[in-house]
Amino acid sequence: MPSINIPVPELQIDFSFALGQIRSLYLQDALSKTVDDIDLAELDEELSTYVPQDSLKALAKHGLRGELVFPVPCLLVANPRVLGYYRLLLGFSQKEFYTTKFGCSGFKSMEVKGILTDKNKKALPDLCNGLIGSAVSLLDGIGVDRVSKEMLDDLTLLTVGPQLRGGANVKKGIISIVDVFQAIHDIVEHATTSSSASKIEIQNAAGRKVVIEFAPDPDIVIREEISKGKYRNIIAIEVKGGTDFSNIHNRVGEAEKSHQKARAAGYVECWTVVNVDRIDMDMARRESPSTNKFYRLSALKLADGDEYQDFKDRVISLTGIRNG
């Protein structure tokens, strides 16, 4: 009888962590957070204007809000990346969706970079009308009585799977972010009160809650709750997972743009983690003056040495937890 030798499912293990990041960027978690940040009256008014009333009523009968299926301009203005949620819900890959055939080739930067240009902002009504027309067909095809929040989530995940398998560079970037997230988790684990694949909550020495979570831009944020629902922004971390040394200038430049936003949002510290060991730190500081500290991913994964110890000491100090 031949020996059975089934390898470790490394791809699935990677995907399980990557999903935490993807949920915070593109899936229902991202949509929910976006809704929390906008005027509900404006959202309801736009849903009423853009979406057929029969479709909204059919969803409401099952306790579902319209934005779970239908995009409107105010949502995409508040968070351009959620365009990815509606693309995934409708089952289209990036390759087929962002084409001249669909008329959507100019909108890719919304999903990928979270950028809304003036030109795209003016075109949002047409984009939303196109997506809504397709979404109405989706509801009609499924049958509204079968629709649930869970089913809609499943439909987006069915599209994500092939995207992850086919996107080696995207996967590499996401896994690098997960590696940094895991390094932080190991440091603060003794103070953790709850954790999931995309969020860690800890209690610091002052008894306050500190939240560490994936974010669309920058990649990981650490915030302290100073009162119910109000936070002090502590650390913003941008992770550049590419290993191509020749492209490090561009990646550090991208980190600078992210950190400028973080500075504007009041973050005390901005860190950049790179996946290139031979980085010229003088060059990096010139390319990203907003970065307080640069770290190499290899050092954080090793969990040893002066560079890792500096990272660990700063996480402990800035979050205010006791040294475990």
C-alpha cells in the first residue's frame, strides 16, 4: 500500500489570515464601518433616489438595509475602496470589471488605492446606476426570499478565493501585513482581552482599552479609547511586502503618502516596515520624512536582536501596557 503524504495546507493557512485584512478593506466589515462614518439621513436619501423602491422594500421585509446590495455615491465618496465590495458581490474579477467593455477601467484606483479623483467623483452617479442595475438582476435571479446577510457575504467570498490564488503580489503584501500583525500580537498577548483575525483589544496599565486592527490606509493602526467611542490615535504602520530591491524607492514613497494622511488624522507615531533587508536608511528617511521608525520584516519575524527589541519596547511603551 503506498504511503499517504498530504502536505501542510500552507496556502489555506495564509488565506485564513489574509481574509482578516480583506474583510477590513472590502467585505461587509468595511461597508459597516463606512456606514458608521457617514450621515445616515444622506445615505437613506440617496438609496431612495437611486434604487428601485420595490427592491428596497423587498430587502427591508427581510431586515436588510439597501446598501448591503446597492452602492450610492455618498458611500463611495466616504470610502472609495468599498467599490471592491460591490464588484465582489456581483462576482466579477478585477481583470474583467476594470475594462473599457464595462466602462469601468478608470475606477480601479478607487478599490486598489482608495483614491477618488475629481473625474471619478463626477462619474459616480453613472457608476452607481450601472452597479445597481446589475444588482437588481442579482436579486431577481437569486430570489429575494432566499437573500440573507450571510448569503451576500458568501457570494463575495466566492469571488475573493480565485482572486487570492491568482494575485501573487497582492497575496505577498497581505501576508506581510499579517506577519507584522502577528508580531504585535505576540508582544501584547499577555494584556489581550479579546482578539480575532483582524483585531486585537488589550487593556493597558491605566485600565484603558487599546485597539490594534487592520485598516485600509495605513495597514495597521493602534488606538487608545479615551472615552466611550472616542479614541487617541497612537501608531500608524504601513507595511511594504515587496521584495524587489530596485523598486524600494517607489514603495517608500507610497508609505510617505499614507503617513501624511495618518499625521493629518492625529497619529503620534508613523512606522514603515519593509521586506527588503539591504535598504538604505538615509534614502528611506529622505523618501518618507513622515516615518518615525523603519523596521525590516525579517527582524520582526525573527523576534530577536536589537531591531526587534526596539520595536517591542516602543509597542509596549506607546500602548501603556506592562512588560509581560
